[in-house]
Amino acid sequence: MIFPMKDIKELKEYYRWNARDEANLEKIRDMAIKHLDDFVKVIPNSDVDKGRVNLWLEDLFELRCSEALTKTEPNLPNLLRHFLQEKIEREVDSPQERYSLLTTLNKVVDFCLERIISRESLTDRPSYLGKYQRWMIRSIRRVSRVFDAFIFVTLLLVGLFIVTWIVYEFYMVLTGELPLERGGLSILGSVLILYAISELLAGQIRHMIGGAVSIKAFVSVALAAVIRKVLIISLSPEKFYELITLALVLLALGVVFLLIHRVESST
């Protein structure tokens, strides 16, 4: 039994399938075929032959996930997930490429598991319940897309406001309304905020096309805001204690940023 193309399109939309996933799919397929003999050996059922597993893999990487083996070996998709995860971590040196391939692999396996669950729900549950669930899922997806679009537009507008403010600060420095020293530090701080907003905007774009949300981008915004505050307060010697407090906050945020960077680079 193969599900209609409409269901595949809905799954791709839900899992944010993109052009990079298409390219990664070929690499993962080649890796799976390359290690087919080793994969067959780790399947608990010794009666499963190489030919049937090969056919199942071909269906899997065409995003079909046939019932050829999943009925007798329901844990086969997750078994393949863990098997290929180990191979990717060993054979791929680049952290970025490794992360990208693992993301696509998880999507492919989740595709398969989702369709297995859908088949079971269609055969084991009343039809009206399936329709209601599908309606709820579609509604949640639409709301999620609206939220994503709103966040994107908001970040874009905030970025444009900051650009306008930087231009205005340049104007005040050139006309003498703002001292050169204070104006230069204020402009530098605003540029840092703009950089942080651009990072958030880039992260939101990656999220909208299927990438993961990076917590590091949010920490970078906090870092930029605190650095800007430190630059401005540094011109006021009487605010010594406030400057010390901000320096400690800046140190703590720097440590958090470093830890998050290491975790995200290693996954």
C-alpha cells in the first residue's frame, strides 16, 4: 500500500523539507547502500535477507516506506536511524555537513514512522476521528506559518528601524548635536544590535525552510545589548559600580554563548 502524493506533500510541508534535504537524501542513500551488509547483520531477525532490506531501503529513500518489512520488523526505521547516525559521525568530518545530514536522516525516518502510524490509525480507528485529527494538524500548521511570518516581518521592521536610527546618529554627530566620542560609541553599539538582529533574521529564515532554531542567536542579542550599554556607561566615571555589574553580566553571557556554540557545533 502506497499513500497518495497529497499525503507526501503534507508531510514535506510539515517537516519543512527543502532543496538541501533532497541533496542530502542522495548522500544518505549512498551511505546506506555502501553499508548494507553491515546493516543486515544488526537486524535482530536473522531470517531477513539482503534483497528484501535493499528493496525496503529503496522505498524508504523515495519517501514511500513500504510495508514489506515494517510489519514484521516495526523497529526497523529506528534501527536504521541509529545505524546511519554512527556512520555519519564517523565518516563525515565537517560539523556543519554532519549536522545537515543528521537532520535530513531524522526527517526521512520520521516520514516513515508517521506513515506507519497513519496506516494504523486508518485501519484501527473510526474514520471521523482520523478526519478530525487531520483537520487539527492542518489548522496548527497554518497558525504556525502565520506566527513564523509575523516573527520574520517584525524582525525585518526592527532591523529597518535600527538602520534609520544609525543614520540619525550619524546626522547628529555631523551637525555637532552629539559629541564625537559619545556618538561614535553609540553608533558602534547600534551596529552591534543590528548585527544581532540580522543573526535572528537569518535564523528565522533557516527555521522557515526547515532548519533548526539556534539558541546562540538569542544569546548574541543579549550580548550585543549589554556591550552597547557598557560602551555608553564607560564615558561616565561616576557609574563605576553599574559598569562592574554589567561587566559580570557580560562575562556570564560570554560563557553561556561559548558553551552553546560548542554544543551546537558538536551536534
